[in-house]
Amino acid sequence: MGEETCPATTQPEVRQLVDQTKRYDVLIAGQGAAAFSAALYAARYQMSAIIVGGIFGGETATGGIIENYPGYPEIDGFDLMLKFREQVDKYEVPVIEENINSIERSDDEFTVTTEGGQTFKATTAILAIGRERRRLWLDHEEEWTGRGVSFCSTCDAPMHRGNTVAVVGGGNAAVEGAVLLSKYAEQVYLVYRQDQFTRPEPINLQLLDAAKNVEQVMGTRVMELKGDDGLSGIVLDNEVRGSKELELDGLFIEIGADPRSELASKLGAELNDQGEVLVDKEMRTQVHGLFAAGDLTNASGDLKQTITAAAQGAIAATAAYYEVSTHPNACQWHAKVEA
Ligand SMILES: Cc1cc2nc3c(=O)[nH]c(=O)nc-3n(C[C@H](O)[C@H](O)[C@H](O)COP(=O)(O)OP(=O)(O)OC[C@H]3O[C@@H](n4cnc5c(N)ncnc54)[C@H](O)[C@@H]3O)c2cc1C
């Protein structure tokens, strides 16, 4: 690849073999939208690629119905991720279904160790391991996600036309979520444990005050989720309109998310004040050969969606391709890989 004099890099029939002794052109961490998109582009650049990711499909697969991924007016997130995976499988990129425990960098290569003790070497690495949503840790919270409980107002607000919903949280995401939901739902409750908002931007608070169908329930916590096979209401620790119970069609938990940035920061990548991995417009981190894509990064600001993650995966793979193909040692590496 790269210069014409270089031997061709790995051929498709070689790629399907998982080989712990070989040095891959790129190791892609994660199994979500950013990772599969990166793998698709890497494979089409004829890089030898390997995916190492904990759980198939990432957040998209567990997010329920997706209505804002172009080309699919309505599709279950799991099915969408199956399509991502099927497209990558055409190129026989190996997928190791394990979490990564550590990544080390020395002599211009990355050594990745999984929780099961497997190790893989690569010239470049793309981290696409997403974020950990903060939870309320109430019974049924996880089980009813997609059945009344949501962690993403941007994604699910349009499904609540004429409904009664509540948003939990007191930051920008919660306030923006309540304002967005007010355009669809008949009644929105914004439940916050503090007595006043200190974190949202003033413009968001103005919009909140202007939304007449949003009732601000301050100094109040959600204690319990009610329902049978999905959410039908919540129990609060204070009364609202004379009752501690609210009947709801939807509950939006918008209390933040923590980027899984530990692997990147241990390698020396810089993070912003929200713990996101800082990348440039080509998804390069400050560590040579290390790229990051998707919800883990600062790249798309607050708009963290399947489409932005997929786009970043494609950009990261392109930058990794240029990194590998223009590196002075690229020919020798490929010769070793072929041997
Ligand atoms: C409930 C919900 C509904 C949503 N609905 C929509 C929607 O309708 N439309 C939309 O566009 N977006 C939606 N989103 C947002 C969208 O799902 C995310 O923006 C998108 O999944 C981000 O993709 P990603 O690849 O960056 O990360 P993720 O999808 O989070 O994938 C991260 C991957 O990394 C793996 N991983 C984690 N740690 C490690 C490790 N140490 N080693 C290896 N692998 C690891 C995980 O198992 C996972 O496979 C929703 C999100 C949620 C939570």
C-alpha cells in the first residue's frame, strides 16, 4: 500500500485469521457505530485490521427504535448495528469479543491486552469505546430502557407526541431535553434534586422558562420506577400536584455520561474538562498513531449520535491509513506482516 514499491499489504484471505504474532496496520477498539465504520473504511483501504470490542453494537444496539439515521426512517438499533457488522464481515475483519484491559506503546507499535489475556500488536490504534451513561441505579432502570426509560432526549423525543414525560437532571442536557420534549409532549416535568439550576447555559434556562408545558420540580429525587412490562410512572420523595406519584409515558434520565477515556489518558492523550479525548479534525489524539472516534471524543460537541460516531470512525480510519502508508518503515512492516 502507499508507495508503489511497497509490497501489497495483507490479502482478504489472510485477514480473516486472528494472529497474535502479527502486527496489524490498525487495531480498532469497540463494537459500536464508530468502530464498525472505522473497520469498513480500513478494510477498503486494504489495511490489515482487527476489531477488539466488549459488547456487540454498543449503545445504538440497546437504544430501541432509531428514527434519525439517514436511509432508515425507522429501524431497531440492534438491527442497524447488525447491518453495520454484516457490511464489515464482507471484508472478513476479525472481531475479538472482549474488553481491552491495557494498551501500551513502544517502538512505534501498540500492544493491546484483552481481559482474557490475549495480546495483539498494531501500528495504529483507533479507540471507539464510547461513554458510560450515569444511571439512577433504580430497579428496572436497565430492563425498561427502550420501554419508557430513555437516556437520550435528542433520539426519542419525537416518539412522545401528546404524551406526559419527565426528565431527570439539572445540567445542559436535561434542560435542553426538557425544552425539546416540550415541542412534542403535552406535559413535561423536569425533576432536579437541587433547589436551583447552576450549570445550564443562560440561553437554555431562558428557553426553559418560555416552555409553558414544562413544570420544574426542584429539590426532588426519583425514588422508584413503576410499571409492569415497562415504565408507567415514578415515585418522588416530594409531592407534585398533591401526590408523590407521577403517571408517565416516558422518563428521560439525563444526568450525564462519563467517556471511557482511561486507556487513552494512560497512553498520554489529552482530555478536556468533560473527560473527553481531545482529537483534531482527523481524529488524531496527541499520541502518535493513536486515533479516537465516536462518543468518547470531543469531536461533535454535545451532539453524540450514531451518525456522528460513524462519521468519525470513517475519518479516523482514513487518517490511520495515511499514517501507515506514509510512515518511513511501512514497507518493512508490511514485509514482516506478509512473512
Ligand atoms: C438509550 C439510547 C438511545 C439512543 N438513541 C439514538 C438514536 O435514536 N439515534 C442516534 O443517532 N443515536 C442514539 N443514541 C446515541 C448513540 O447510540 C451513540 O451516540 C452511539 O452509540 C455512539 O457510538 P460509539 O461507537 O461512539 O460508542 P458505543 O455505541 O457506546 O460503543 C462503544 C463500544 O465500545 C465497547 N467497549 C467499552 N469499553 C471497552 C473496552 N475497554 N475495550 C473494548 N471495547 C470496549 C462497548 O462494548 C461498545 O461495543 C442513543 C443512545 C442511548 C443510550
